[in-house]
Amino acid sequence: MDITVKELEHSYNRGTPFERNALKNINLSIPSGTFQTIIGHTGSGKSTLIQHLNGLLKPSAGSIQIGDFLIRAGEKEKRLKALRKHVGIVFQYPEHQLFEETIEKDIIFGPLNFGVPLEEAKQRAAKLIHQVGLDESYLERSPFDLSGGQMRRVAIAGVLAMKPSILILDEPTAGLDPRGRREIMGLFYRLHQEEGLTTILVTHSMEDAAHYSDNIVIMEKGGIALQGNAEHIFADSDALKALSLDVPETVQFIHRLEERFDRKLPHSVFSLDAAVDAALTILQKEEKS
Amino acid sequence: MEELISVQNVSFRYQEEHPYVLKDVGLSVQKGEWLAIVGHNGSGKSTLARLLNGLLLPEKGDVLVEGFNSRDEESIWEIRRRVGIVFQNPDNQFVGTSVQDDVAFGLENSGMPREKMLKRIAESVKKVRMEDFLDQEPHRLSGGQKQRVAIAGIIALRPSIVILDEATSMLDPAGRKEVLQTMRELKEEEGMTVISITHDLEEAARADRMIVMNAGEVIDEGVPVDVFEKGDMLEKIGLDLPFPLQVQRALREKGYDFSKLTLSQEELVNELWTLQSKS
């Protein structure tokens, strides 16, 4: 399902003295199957924006088209429940939302709620528990005996169990250790490719943004400050610095090399291997000369 | 060097018959140092922090803080006064309705006269650069600001050690920088001893000394550059290496020999310069 956001505005506490404009004139098009990343400081409007994508928040002005669902300011989209079946959100610290006695019950809660038969929901749970890196023996256990990282995996399985075609991830790796972060991002990227999902990732990690995204949006004060693919976004480190954001470490490294060795190097370097290759080019060329 | 904390052969588990969360842990903390304790989720780091200020007591072994043993009931308050902890979640440790009230909370509990208390609050809040926010309510503050208020509440009690228990892991990059910068200033200017429990290895790389924990045991200890030299071990237990080190390791495999390992990009580029001018 393609997503088209047109002239979206949102203000909190409308009509009161506390009115605050959280989103201003957002225009964004996310074709089906895109890995879209949203970056921005706390308070830049990222979370407000994603809550519009499944109707948790209503626009104050403008519209959001998701497939054939249309959410417009001042109008009621009567099929919000149907929309929410297609759009899964993994909120920040999703493990705080676990509540059932067993892990299986927690995973199947969403599907049952959307009318999936019990047997099928259970089959999904059995498959998903593997996909998130745990095994079936966990299904009968209480989610509250798990470590934080494991609880998060269970919570993620609960969102995936609804088979969303659009998956929204709000800082899904916050608070995890490096291995946990890698594993969770690896899982999402695999799902993105295998299931042909549209994935929308909200993150502070420039490395993840550079590594996974087809398109990146940088938000600032409720508006979109920059937009484009990783190559485009990270080519202009001055623009990012002006927004007090960093470029990925690999790009910083390339800039330093260029400066020290007075050489031009390719800028779209987003992996360790590519950074090592750049260093090798410098070492080898200098040897030959 | 003066030893502030001595942990001797400490083992701990939360319930009998459950596995030990800490196994025969020994370590010492020196006055004025920044000690990073790293390890993956569930390695026992946070349990250790709670043993260091007497929130938990060892099942075996002893924890001594400036000579006070946490097993000794009369010592426990002496220990808690000396060791303050900043926890992970900024929203779970804000107890006051304003910045001022929050910082006052610990002091009120210690029964300090009002005049002296107001002076202490002003001092502490200034040290974390939150003096312009004295009357602000917590929900108007960012995560980084809340953590700085938590630090002010702790330093108002004049502890000798501040423990950061993953205190920056829920903050955005700007908030993280803010909090670490504040702690670095306190260390430099006030001689505060800092124990930082973290899995941010870039941060650990800037510590004076680091301890690596895995499955409840201390498996390595030393200055960061020496610990990072054993990169395979760190990767094996699920920790990442700082980026400059990863580049150096990859280049070593290709036959380039570095005279020394470096933890910052600046040093790495200098090392590459040296390599290239040698050839």
C-alpha cells in the first residue's frame, strides 16, 4: 500500500491557550515496499507523524492516503479498525505493553481481536516465536520471567502476528546492547525483504539510517528539513551539523581521510567494509607512487 | 591512589535455588577515577551497582565502601550517603513536582536545616547547569535534563562516588552528550569518582579504566586500549568494538601493521599517515 501525506498539520490542545503546532506542512510519499527512515531530535514531531499513519491521531489539516484509506482533517474514516490491521506499530519499549499470563496468549491477543480463528492465531505464534529468535518452549512461559531483550522480542512478535503490510518501528533498539540491536535490526530487515513490507523506522542511529534505508526524512520543529536517499542526505554534512545531527562514523572517517591526505574519495560509504576499502585505496595508491 | 570501594569475592542470586547472577566478583575502585563497567544485557552489571550502595547485600563475600561493610546494618546509611546511583529511566526517579523540590528530596530526608539546604540546592543545580529551571515541572524537561536533575539530587548529598547505571541509554544523542559532559565536569572540577555502567563502548573507550563482565563474572579489567586489544573476546560476548578499532583490525588482516591501536578516528588517521609515509 502506498502512503501519501499531503499538507499535514497537527496541533495539540487545539483552541486552548496551550495550543502547540506539532506538525507543519508535511508532504511525504512512501511507495509500497520502501524502507523509510525518519530522523530528528526529541520533540521534532517524529512520533506525532507516525501516530497519524494508523489513525491514532487525526490531522488538524491536510490528509493521509494509505492504500484506499483516506484520513482527512474534519472527516471520519469509518474503517479505522481495518486500517489498523494493515499498519502495525512497534512503540518505544514495547515490552512495557505485555500483559498476558503466557507468551502465546500475548502474541495471539491482537489477531484474535481482529477475528483470526484461534487455531490459525496459534500457528502464527508458533512460527513467529522462531522468527524473533526464541523457540516454542517459550510459548507457555510467562512473559514477565524474561530478560528485557527477550520481552521486547515477544512484544514484536505480537505486532507481527497481525500480518501488517506496513510496519512502523519507533526506536525499536533503544536500550538494547550492541548484539541485541544488531539482531533486532537484522530481523526487521529480513522481514522487510521476505514479506515485501513497507517499513518506517524512527531512529537516532545514523548508522542504521545509512545502512537500511531507501529514503530518509529529517524532521525539525514539526517540519521536514531534509529528504532523500542516504547518499544525498549524508553528502551535505554541513546541513546536518546545522540541525545538530551527525553523519555516520564511516562518512566522518572519509571526510578525515580526504582532509589529511588531500584526496577525493567516494562519499557513499556506509559499511565497515567500504570504509576499510577507502583506507586501502589510500595506502595502496601511495605505495605505488 | 586511595581505594574507595573494595568488592571481595562477592556472589549474589535473587532467590535461593536460582542461578547466581554474580559469581565470585572482586574489584576495586580508586578515588577520582572514571571506571566503565561493560557487558551485555543480563551480564550482572546492574546487580553489581545495587550491591555497591547497599541496595542489595552479597550472599557471599564483602562490599566495603571507604571501610564500611554493607553487611553491617549500622554502616548501610554511611554507604548510601557516599554512593549515589543515577538509574536508566529518567521518568522513574523524578519524585518532586519541580526541579527544586526534586533536588531537595534527598536533603530533607537527611534532616538538613532549611537555610543550608537552600544553599546546597542552588550549588548542585548550578553544577549541572539547570539553575534556570528551578521551578519547572518535570514534564516540561527533556530526558537529558531530567537525568541532570537526578545528578544534582545526588551531588547535593556530597557523595564520594556517583554510579551511572545505563543512565544515558534511554536518551537521544544530544541528551547523552549533555549528561556525560556534566559528569566529566564534575569529575574534573570536583574530583568526583564515577562508575559508569554502560554498553556504549565509545563512552567506555574514554574511561580511565574498564571492567568487562560476562555471565556474572569479571572477565577482564584494564585501561580501555588494552582491553580493546582483545577484540575477539569482546565480540564473542556480544559487544561491539569502537569503529576506529574495527577498521584497524580489518587492515591488520590485510597485512598492515599498526605500531599501536587507537580508539579515536583522529588518531587512526594519524596512524594511517605514518603507515603510508613509511612505505
